[in-house]
Amino acid sequence: MTAVGLDHLGKVFDDGTVAVEDLSLEIADGELVVFVGPTGCGKSTVLRLVAGLETPTAGHVRFGGRIVDQLRTRDRNVAMVFQHYALYPHLTVAQNIGFPLRSAPGVSELVARAAARLGLSDVLDRRPAQLSGGERQLVAMARALVRQPRVFLLDEPLAHLDAGLRAELRGEVAATARRIGVTTLYVTHDQAEALAVADRVAVLRDGALQQVGTPAEVYDDPASVFVAAFLGAPRANLFEGAVYPVDGRVAVDLGSQVLTLPADDARAAALLRHGRITVGLRPDALRTATPAQADGASLRGQVRHVEHHGHEGIVHLDAGGLPTPPAQTMIGTADPAHLAGLLADPPDPGPRRGVIGRLLPRAATPAHPRYGLHPAYEPSADAVPDDGDLVVRVPTAAGLPRPGENLTIAVDLDRLLLFDSTGTRIRAQPRGTEAPQSRKP
């Protein structure tokens, strides 16, 4: 097994495109690290740099503490599996698996061992055309593993398979990598796949590392708006919010409704240092409730659409929130009387302006007061989510609501995600550094 180190790694192509920027990461022996991010974020380039297929313009790649920048690809003893199988159609499965070894002694035994690990022992005499898509990808993996590589590199290995087969094979891929104990770097754009297979997830954006941690860490404790928006299906609800002290509590005004945090909440002091924030609500941090059960930490909305997923429903509610693009907020003032009124009785959310609404002239949707003295905020085209719905998971066994029904949604304040105007997570202030508990708006 070999540990892999990336030391301030950078790659700028000849046309000036920055593919990877100052990436530093330590990957332990036998660890499975998944690089995830949107198309063009640099994740495949990282794999190519580790494999030696690209030359870094800055920084170094280390294997087991040794810098390997000058080693050719074949001398690094890495094995790479791509999205396409690249199998030889005229060769049998056994011949495809053993192709990298060819004249090496004991090829048949090594091929049989690799095939057994991936459940291919019964198809060794077949040709690729006689296999399913999943079996072909397993053959490609077996061909890579038969070399007993120091580092195993997987570049979107399941991207072209159908959803059911992807879900089945991703478990097999992860189990095989752990069983063999080879250090594995896995690239995917599918965040569900990343969370399912990784020991640690490295989230990339525009070539820069945004956050690295276990699947639970990056999902439950995202460091930025981007990470919160990218990870999770359905995505986190992200809305504009304004923060003010009201009657000894901290009010987070979402435009037509307010969430309140008690003054002794560990995040209260930090929140009061910000005027405008982004509020993140995971769909699984919300639940339907009666007004009496919600204890004030609640939102109201009208059901717009329900997706039936068998064991659960994904409910879309119009709750009057203003969707927030990553790292984009506004700074303004608010009328305390407006906030006090919302705390007592949140009004009807008023007109929506979703995807279709943004295609119409602005006059087609009347502006209405939000944040006290401020007119409606018009989200940009890349707002997340782009229609401003509040999305909630509802177990089917509890009974799914119908479109048009009004619901009260209880909010788990412990799982409330709060971000400042730069998109960075707002965390509790250390003791002794608290901000003043009140200020003029």
C-alpha cells in the first residue's frame, strides 16, 4: 500500500485555464478518497496529475513520501479505469484481464484471482460483446487490479451505466478496493455516489479544494454555501435571510416568515455580527407538524407539488422564501415592527417568481415589501434551488399531502445551516469573544 500526498498542486493549461489551484491533501495507505464536484472543476485533472499523464505547473505529487513528478506513468505503477471500458473485442475476458501482464510468469493464476475478487470466474471464456455493461466495467477493473498497482485511479467508472446498475456496482467497487487494501482515488460528479463509497470526500470547485472530510462531515457540517448546495439529494433549501435582535431573541427574517433562535443559542452572538445571511435547511431537517408541536421554530407553506418516491414523498411548498445563489447576499435594513408582526403571525407568502416568472417582464409580478423597507429581491438565474420552493421529505406511511394543502413545517434548529455574505459557514463564537446582543438596525 502507498500513501499519496498532493503538495500545493497546480495545473494551468497553455490557454491560461486554471484546472487545479494550490491543492494540498494527504491520502493514507489503503484509503478511498472520492473527488467530487461539477463538470470542469478539475477532478479528472487531479487524477491525470497523479497518474503522470499531465505535468504539474506547481507543487508536487508524492507516493509514500517520495516525489514522483519526474517518473513516467509506467514507472509509477498506477492503474487507471476510465468511464469507457476500452476492452479488446476480439479477446476473451481472461485475455483482456491478463493483457497488461502478457509474458509475466503465473499469468493464469493472477487472472483467476482477480476474476474471483470481482465475481467474473464464470465468464472468463466469453468476449466483451457477450457481457452486460456492468460486467464489462468489472472486467476493466480486474485488468487494472491484476497488475497489483500501488495506487488505483477511477475516473467516473460508472457514469454511463443506468441508475440501478450504478447503485449496485458502486458498492462492489468500494468493497473491492477495501478488500484489496489499495489506495484509491475515485472521481465522480455524482454526489450520491461520492457519499456512498468514500472513506473521505474531497469537494472541488473551479480547481480549488472547498472541503474534505468523511461523508457525514461534509453533509452535516458543510463549510460553505457551495458544499451545502452541491451535496444532498434533494438539495438543501437555501434562502436569503436578515438577522436582527427582537425581544431578547435572534430573528432570522426569511422575507415573509421568521425563524427565531433563543438568545442563549451558541450561534446567536456570531449571527448578530451579520446583517444579511444565507439560511440552509436540509429537507431531512424538516418535518410536518401541527402549530402546537412546532414551538415557534416553524415555517408555513402551501403544497405546490409532491413527488412520490415509494417509501417517501418529496414535498415542494411555496413558503415565500427568496432563493439564494451560492455566496450571494444583500445587505440592508429592516423595520423592527415588521419583524415583530411576523413573529406573531406570518402573512401569506404573496406572489411567487420562479423559473417561468423570471422569463416574464418584471412588471408581470408586482413587487411587495420584504425585509421591512426593502423591495422583493430578484434571485439570479443560477439560484439554488432555482424556483424558491421549500422542499421537505415526508414518509409515505405518514400520509402524503395534496397540492394546495397548507402545512406547518417544524425546523430542527440544531441542523440549521447559516452562512455569511461570502458564503462561509457561521459558527458559534468561542467564549469571551461574543458580539453585543443588540444594535440599531
